[in-house]
Amino acid sequence: MTEIAAEQVFSYNRLHDFSQKVFSAMGVPEADASLAATVLVSADLRGVDSHGVARLSGYVRLWKAGRINPTPDIKVVHETPSTATVDGDSGLGLVVAPWAMQLAIKKAERSGSGWVSVRHSNHFGIAGYHAMLALAENMIGVAMTNASPLVTPVFSRERMLGTNPIAVAVPAGEEPPFVADFATTTVANGKLEILQREGKEAPLGWIQNRDGHPSTRPDELKRGGALLPLGGDRLHGGHKGYCLGALVDIFSGVFSGANFGPWAPPFVSFLPLAENPVGLGLGHFLGAMRLDGFRPLEEAKQAMDTWIRRFRSAETIPGQNRVLIPGDPERETEAIRRQQGIPVSDAVAEDLMQLGASLSLEL
């Protein structure tokens, strides 16, 4: 195999083109393959490397295992003027979620807000991408999803919840939008995968071993351990992270008719699906709210500008030169990577090269 450096840099266009060709090789129609690649590589652009091209081979393995339908019949199975439930027909979550978010936006245009639950889907990439779709329409976007059961509730050894992210995007006027996008665990599983590739230890408070004791081994999940909810243990507020993860699971799984809790399907194809499932596939929950549904649009945007500027000007602790607004790190990373390229670790680059070779594609 060609020897590659510790880190390579690829342009956005090259990674997008390669990803699109991979999805096309799976039988995904051209428009959907392009969309899926856009959603996937947006994670790398924004610095969320754990959810970008590092996961591309995982989607291929799910497709080979028959768990992803490349040509789904996405449809509404239940709705009211402001809500709906969508069946993704086991399609790529990277395609199903934007479809559902556009439906939420259309409902918000008519009713002031739109809320869509999704069942029978798969991993949808970064939640922030879907929430940010509402910004172009001067709307507040909300996106969340349940995920593979890797997280233990407080006081438990059993894996019951996913990393279950929440994203909220709020438009502003002259300032960049407020974009909060976070897992309801202390860390996303993808970060542990990166630590394993780099041969590094995990910080205390991220994971526990199969007996419920704190651990720094990034491969602890493979040994029967579990991720910890946001906050870690009870003393540090882990019960609050548990509540957040549970809310996402209920909104995404219970409301839609998807699997939830320990029945949520795993992202890795080698793990079997849970016996006696309680629903269909993975679940998402997406929402859009018109900003002018609360106060006149320009007035609301000006108020957001004031909020953002005041928080930016907050007095900092020694050693820090500014206070960040949610969305700042990702936005700044995207600006740099669009210009200078996207760094890809040697392990991920090698994985992509092997994937390309298996599909007769060249990275």
C-alpha cells in the first residue's frame, strides 16, 4: 500500500467528490449521493472530524449488510398542520433528515412552527447541518437523533442510550448565527475512535468499564464498558446529561415509532440488531420555528445581535482572550479549511484508500 504521511490535507471538493462516488457506488441516485456527501463532509469542514469521512466506510458496511436502502420511498405516514411523522424506508439518514427538515420548514411557513419525527432511518451525520437549514428561511432550527446504545444511565452498568445529540440554530442580524450542536454525553463515540487510532488515553469522566468503574481506555466500549452521560457521575451532574439524552430518545424514538433505548440499531454493521425491536430503524426529531412568530423579524435579529455582542464582551478569566458564542469554533474552522484544505489523519486516509480500492474508486 502507498505510504501516507501522519496527516494529509484534502480540498473540500476532493472529499465531496470521492464521498459522492462512494454513495453512487452503493446505488444511491445522483442527487441524493451529492446531498449525502454534502452533509457528511460538512462535519469535516466544521471540525467535527468524528462524524465526517471517517465514518464513510461505516455507511458502506451497513449497506453491504442490507441495513441501508439506497433508493428509499420516503413518505409522511401521519400529520397535522404543524406536525408530521416520516418513514425513511431505511434510507441514508444523510438524505432522510434533510427531507424531513424541509417538511418542517414548509409547515412552519404556514403554521409558525413545524415539527417532524422520523422513523426507519439511519445515522444522519452532524445534527448542526440539519438545524442550520432553517437559517436561510429566517427560522430557528432544531435537530436531534437517537443513536446506538453506548451510554449508561447514572447508577447503571447497562448501555441504554446513544450519544443523542441536540442542535439548535438561531438566526441573527449582523452577527453570525447562534449554533449549538452537542452530544448529551461527555464525548461522542467518534472521539474515542480517533483516540484509538492515535494510540492515546481518554480523560477520566468520559467512559466506565463493564463493572462501572472509571476508565481511560478508549477501547473500553469493545470490552463491555459504556460512555457516560454529560457531566459524568452523579456528583458532577451526570443525572442532567442522562435527562437530556432521555428526552432526545423519547422525541426521536417514542414519538416516531422508531426503536429507542437499548433497541436502537448500532452503527457498526458487525453488531447484531436487538431482538424483539420496539420500532423501525433509527429515529430523528426536527423542527423549525419562524423567528417572526415571536416578534417582528428585524427587531428579533437586532435583539440576537445584542445578546451575542454582550456575551462576547464578557470579562474573561486569566489566559483567555475572549468568550465564545456557540457556533464560533465550527464557523472559524470552516473558514480556514475551505481555504487551506481539510486535514485527514493517516488512519482515516488509509481507510478511505482501502474503501476506494474495494469500489474501484481513486481518492
